[in-house]
Amino acid sequence: MSVFTPVSREQLDAFLDGFEVGRLIDVQGIEGGSENSNFFVSCTGGEFVLTLVERGDPQGLPFIVELLDCLHRAELSVPYAVTDRQGVALHQLNGKPAMLQPRLAGRHVERPDAAHCEAVGRWLAQMHAATAASSLERTSERGLAWMQDQLPRLSARQSADLESLLQALLDRIVAWRQQSPDLPRAVLHADLFRDNVMFDGHHLSGVIDFYNAASGWALYDVAIAVNDWCLDETGGLEPRLTRNLLAGYASLRRFTPAEQECWPDMLRLAALRFWLSRHIAAERHAGQSGVLVKDPEHFLQLLRRHQQVDIGLPLAL
């Protein structure tokens, strides 16, 4: 979570004056991300994270606030927006939309084990259950239409065999847009990577970064998580980790036959989405200091590996 827009101590003092958080003690920019500016903020009234939203449509931010409130009411540990003395959650700071949120306990897990993966799957099912029957609705800025638009430009630069693989996936995207599969839907986190989840031991203590959240197929969210949490040292799916994450999810919601049929394509779609977004970010921030640019080739290799998917969804329990 790199810092694109700096905030001085004087500016932050003035901003925090509108909240019941006490006196500012310390502020520290958070390194390691690629989209928003984030800061750890220590006050006499507690520990917080300040986010300046750098990407996306600001009109979608009320959805994020409402979603976090929904999940907080469902007793999921999420960084809901702190309101100021006037009850306002969304603000402006240095010309950017700004939110102050509680800092969650725990730390990121670099090398997850089967228990971590099972907890992630279970948490994801809880999020989907909490939002499936709600009125929350948001179209993804990086959904099928965006992929269909971006893919031809990048696929033309690839080798012939990879271009053929990408073309097949593009054809599937076009077909899905014309006649959407009958799959369970919910509000998706859509970015449930290891650096967005905190653990205290094996207890999942918090999930952050909901700025990509949108309505969509629940299975797509599962595929995104599996593609980051369940890899072995060679970059392929590790069977035990994968099965535990899927079992954790299925313990709360059974997968449908239609989802079982779509599973291999959904893994490919999830890999494609992040290959595209990382490639675009690498182009945009090339040579820019202080910005973490993640390697897009990781997901290109994963996409190749997903030409054959040997681990299916668990059968109904």
C-alpha cells in the first residue's frame, strides 16, 4: 500500500480534529501496495489506518462504506469506516477521498498452511452469506467487459501458443457476457490475497482492502483466493491447501453442479484478471520510485498451469 499522495502532520492534525480519536501521536506511511495511499495513524484514542483513495470512481465509495457496515454487523472483523462528530464517514484530504478505519490486529501470513486456507474459505463463505440477500449492488470496474476490452491489446504480444490460450479464454468471456451462467451471486471481496488478510496464530483476525469489492459470481471470489493462497513452490495448485480452502467454504455453502462445471474456467478467469491489472500497473508506474509494482508474469505462468485443472470442487457434503 504505497504512498502516492503525502500528508503532512499539520494536515493530519486538522483532519483528525473532526473525530473523537484523541490527540495524534504518530503517523507512518504504509509501503507495499499498488493502488491507494495508506497510513498507520496512532492517536491517544486508538490505532487507525487512513486511506486516500487513488483509483476508481469516487461514486462507488458509499457502497464500500455500506458493505463494511454490513459485514461489521455480521460480526466479521473488517475495517469499517469511522464517522466524525457529525456522523460523516467519507471525507476529502489533499484532494483525495479519505477514510479513517480501525487498525485490525494480527499479521499477514507469508506461508499459509492448511488451517489458514480452511479459515480463508470459511470467511469467504461468511461474507457471501452476509451479502447474498442484501440490496448491495455494484458493477466491477474490472469485470468481463474490462477484460474483453484489455485482452486483445496484450495478447497480440504473446507467443503463438499463449495467444491461442488467451483467445480461447476471450471467446469464453464473450459467451458468458451474452448468456451469463446460472451461478450463485453475492458481493465479492475480489482481492482476497494474503496481504489483505490478518491472522493471530491460526485465528483469522481481520480482512482489509475492499476497494475492488463488487457484485458477481461467488465462485469467482473463491478462484481468486485459491490462486494466491494455495500455490506450491513451483507455482501450481498445492492439493492439500486447495482442498482445505474449498472444504472451508463448502462447510457453510455447498457448491452447485453448475459451479463444478465452471471451476476450471473460473480459475483461468481469475488468473487473467490479475495478469491484466498488474501488466497495466507495471506500464503506468514504470520507473516511479516508492511504488510497489508486482510481477504480472506470475499470473501468466499460473494461467498456463491452469490449462489442466486436476483438483475439482468438493462434492456435496
